[in-house]
Amino acid sequence: MTDSTLTTTTAPAGPPASPAPAPAPAEGRLKTYARLGKLDVYDYYLGTFIALSAVVPLAGALTGRTAALFGVFLVGQVLLLMAMTAFDDVTGFRDGSDITNYGPDHPLRNVRRKPLVAGTLTVPEALRFAWTCAALAAALFAVTALLAPHRPAWTLIGLVVLWVVTLQYSYGVKLSYHGFQEVYLVALGFALVILPYGMVTGQATGLLLVQAVLFGFGPLMFGVYSNTNDVDGDRAVGRPTVAALVSERGNARFIGALSLAEFLTIAGASATGIAPWWFVLLMLPASLLRLRQYLLGFRSGDIMRARRTGFAVHRLGVVLMVASHPLAAALG
């Protein structure tokens, strides 16, 4: 299990790997449920603003109806991801990996972020919260489809697949237990950008497809550092992350390859005309910060600081991608 990301623990149930920490002091119920849903980790929600920035320059595309669509979709995805992280915590508590990763051997981890481990919520309470959020998300996705001025089949199918697969990631089928975690993180981010744009415009441009992939890379690239930090707990419960399956050097090479692939995606889009020629220059601050993240993690050996840097890279990248659309419109 990881802190502040949507990566998950998906191993079969088993005894806790180490004694549970002492229960945390009581806090407000709403705050506890917000912690369960990781409401403070807003990084996935930012994809909506990339899609919105791409719509604004289009003549007549942004109306009261389409603005409502973006708002409803945003709330729906927040609820869906809160359900996902709540199921994630249930899985991590049951298999013992959260108790390992937030136990006495990891004093820097804030146990309050895991209400089940902290003893501030029970498993039935967490499951009720997760299913309530999931049901509300389904209802809001249906409203999103009704508001859509365009309904190409791929967007409607995408909404259904997004809802179903998100809930199966760390619960039910437990997709990430079968080794799909890293691919899934990119795919989830991709869907959250491309679906609302498709429902507003009826299409998907090459530039937005590239930006949707880059957006998915953001959570992936702080998730893999979290997995690196949590490798002992994940191996103990049989969680098949890349970090748990390969050597330290192999994991460093894997993350280095991901970092390079992200930059080549940006550079390739500019070189081929999918994105404006200046897109690679616009994104350069984020690319350089990504390099710093890697050096912090695998040259300085400070994985937790590198993980925190990953959040900064992602958020900076979103700001730059949002800015790219009005800039492209201004430059003609």
C-alpha cells in the first residue's frame, strides 16, 4: 500500500506482517472519511482542467450545458476515486501490508492516513463508504452522458469501463494483483482527460491524446517511487509491483526508462507535428524536474523526497499543458 497515491495492495488476505500501531487519537468523522478517500490527493482530478482548457478556445463549444458537464464529471470522478482508495485501504488492511508499511519500522509514515490501521474506522464502515461513493459516481456519470452534446460510442463505453475497472483494481478481481498496476495508472489518467473532451466535441485531437498520456504518467511516476519505498511490505504479501519483482538496479533502470519515455513522448509529438513545435520547450521545466526526481531517488538515495518531487512534476506539467491551449490559440 502507498501513501498519497492511487497505487494499491492487491494480495490475498493473510495475517498482518507486524503488530498494528496504537490507535490514533479521535478526530472528526468527516475528516476521517476524507482521509479514507484520500480527498487531499487531488492530482487525478486535475485532468478535467486540461480537457476544459482545450475546449475553451473552440468557438461555441463552452456553453452552460458543457460547463455543467465538466462540473458533474469532476464530482463523479472524485467520488469514484474515493471509492477506489477506500477499497484499496480495505485490501491493504486485510492482507497486512498497510500494517507493515505504517508500523513501527516506518515512523515517518502518518498512520492517520490509514484509518483502518489507526483504528478510527472499521472494515464494514469503510466498505459502506466505498460502495456509497461508487453508487453516487455511477449516477453522476449517467448525468454526464445526458448532458453531453456528443455521444460517440467510445465515450459511453469508456464511462462504463472507467467505473467498472476502477472498482476492480484493488477489490473484487484485483487487477493490480496480476501485474497491471503501472499500465493501469496511465490508462486511468488518460481516460479522465479524454472522456469529457470527447463528450463535448465528439472527437479526440492528437495533441489531447498526447497530453492525456502525459497526464497518466504523472501519478505513475510518483507511484513507482512509492512502490520502491514499500518494496519489503509488498514482497511480504506477494504484491507484484515491478519494484518487488526485480532487483534494485533493475527497478532503477525501469524508472529511468519511464522517465525517458515521458520526455520522448513530448519531443516526438513536437517533432511530428502532433503538438506545436514549441510544446517540447514549454514542457522543459517539468522534464528537468523529472530528471531531478530520478537523481534524488537513485543517485542521492532519497526515495521519499523523490516521491514528493513527483507530485511537483505532475502539478507543474498540468499547469503547462493547460497553458498550451490558449497559447496555441494566440499563436494561431
